[in-house]
Amino acid sequence: MLYRECGNFKDSYAKDMAIFPIPLDRWGLAVMLILAFLVIPNMASDYWLSSIMIPFYCFSLAALGLNFLTGYAGQVSIGHAAFMAVGAYASLILYGRYGIPLLPSILGGGIVSSAVGAVFGIPSLRIKGFYLAVSTLAAQFVIEWVLTHWKWVSGGVFGTIDAPDLHVFGWILDSPIKKYYLVLCILVFLVVVGKNLVRGQLGRNWQAIRDMDVAAEIIGVSLFRYKLIAFAVSSFYAGVAGSLVTLCYYGAANIEEFNLTVSFHLLGMIIIGGMGTILGSFFGAGFMVLLPIFINQTLLTFMERVPSDLRANIELIVFGGLIVFFLIVEPYGMARLWHTIKDKMRLWPFPY
């Protein structure tokens, strides 16, 4: 009975434009923030913080950037991991080589990645659909080649740049819980910014381009401007995510951590989680981060009965099967299931 819109009269523009107009949604958000900032850091082990929660937050941020581009703006991209790599190398160079403070270095990595993404987004002005996907695939290979062969950036083929000690405002981030809080604070800030972007004029223009680009152009939406903005914003989020996952999880920048497989994983995250939703990015990332752990723990119980070749490829089989399942059964992903539950809660117990 708490989840109701009836009777929640809005007597100001601020209430009418609220991100969470229903009280239960606001309470749920407060509970999730309390869990993230207080409960998880105090109850989880260092392994959970460093090996599960930090990559979950980082890949959620990267999936959110891809969702802006694909889910909201309708521009297909299968080279998103390459923009994560650009942000990772740029932030390490700014922080480790030039001594720029950590937070501006992470922001700089996102800006450099945003500029590169805007350049590779130029073909979207002329092509779309499958052809645009192929052009972003070319971006993946081009960026990988440049990063591996440009010695000034990566040290050459198979070169690895180790991350230096992390300092923020004089504090040394030398423990998993400190790195956890760094990633979490940046994630919350960027999610709030992204939520307001898609609720405003920019998000409505993206959705107009996604639904019918010709009609959007007729009513005055500049395809040139808003498609490039979509690529720039998406690449910015990917660059920041690449910086965080390199500094706080991997501990070093290596191009092998941002290969084509990672791009497909990110695309699978938003398909499974739900395209065109903020929440779907978190559902998809959580699913893909926790799924391998669940599979490995399950296989330990049946290790003798499962063939070795099946054990080696079971994660890829399950991953591909789930993508096909969600495309057939629920194309809008897990976020759509959650919205369906909320719609039922609005009507229960009176279906009319």
C-alpha cells in the first residue's frame, strides 16, 4: 500500500521534476546508498571489495556510457572497450608521468577518451545500423594497434604501465576499502549527472534520433550535433571507467585487458540489463560479474562429472545463451522486469 502515486499531488515545479516522485523510490534509494557506503565496507572482506565490488562499479559505469550511446541515442557500438583503454592510458600518463593529482588525472582520461570517441563517431553522420557497428569495430582495432605500437604511450608491444601509489588530498589509498570509496563516490556523482542528462533536452533529443532520425531532423534536432555528443559522453564515461578499473583493480595498464571480448561483454551487459535505462547498466554488470563466480563454484561440486572442454567454455556458453534468451523473451532486459513489478505494485490489490 506504500507504493502509490494517487494522492501525491505536486504543488511546485521542483516536485513535478523530481527524479523519484514516489516516496518509496526515495526510501529505496536511501537504503541502497546506506548499504553501499556503510554496510558493505564494514561487512565485506578485502577480497569482496577489491575483486568483486570495485570491478562491478567500474563496469557498471562503462555499461552506463554504452547505454547512453546505444540504448538512448540508438547508435550501435562494439568497440567500447577501446575507449576504456584510452582513458586508462591517458590517466596513468597524466598521474604517473606528469604528476597531475589523481582526480584531475581521472577526469583528464575521460576527456581524452571523449575526444577520441567524438572522432570515431563522425561516420555515424552518414551511416547507421550494421555499417556503424563495423566502423566502431574498426575503432577497436585501430586504437589497440596505436596503443601497442606507440612506445611513448605504452612502451611498445606487450608493454605494461604499472600504476603508482594513489594519493587524494594527501591521503594514501593503500587499502581495498579506500579504493572502494574512491570508485563509489565517482560512480554516484556520474550516475546523478547521467540521470539528469537523459531527463533533459539532451536525452529527449537522443531518444528522438533513436526512434526516427529523419523525423527528429525535421522537427529541428541536429543529427550532427547530438550524435557526436552521444559518442563524446559515452566515451567520457568509458574513459573514466577504464581509469578506475586500471588504478583500483588491475594495478597496471595492459591493452589485453581491453580487447574485443570486453567490448562484447559490455554490449551483453546492456542487452541483459536493459537498454535505455540507468538501472539496466547495473543489473547487467552485476549479472556478468557475479555469473562467472557462481558458475565456478557450481562446477567445483561437479568437477569429476563435467568434461574438461565443457569446463573451459561453460562461461561463454551461458553468456551467449542468456543474450539469446533475453532477446527472445524480454528484449528490454532485467530492468523491464523490475518496471513490470513496480507497475503491478501500483495497481495491487485493485487491478483497475
